[in-house]
Amino acid sequence: METYTLVRGLYAVFDYKGLHTDTKIFYYIFETWLPKSNDYCLDDRPHFEILGAKYKNNDPNSEEQIWIPVRPK
């Protein structure tokens, strides 16, 4: 493993519950939420997911957070 330092900035955080193979949340984020946002647009930084204690691989009750980099318009 290597250490990776994220560049500081704003993130939109989405709580997601469901299978990790269901990509509907990403369609919602990138095709609905971001285009309709009056305040934010996508920033050119990495996005990431936090798989905490409630994450259960291949379980429909699995929970995680999706962090999308944004910046003010």
C-alpha cells in the first residue's frame, strides 16, 4: 500500500445503501444532481468511496459514502 494525500476542496457526499454493482446512484449524481445544481460543478480531483463498518460486499443492505469533488460555479 501507498499513502495518497487528497488535494483539499469541497465534496458532495452521498449516502448509498444497496449492492455495489448497482450503478444507478452514479447516473443520479452525474446526470441529475450535478446538472441541476445551481451552486456547484464537478471539480478535477479524485472521487472516492468510504466503505465503513456498515459495508457488506454483495449485500443489498450494504451502506457506503460516495464523495464527489465539486467547486462553486
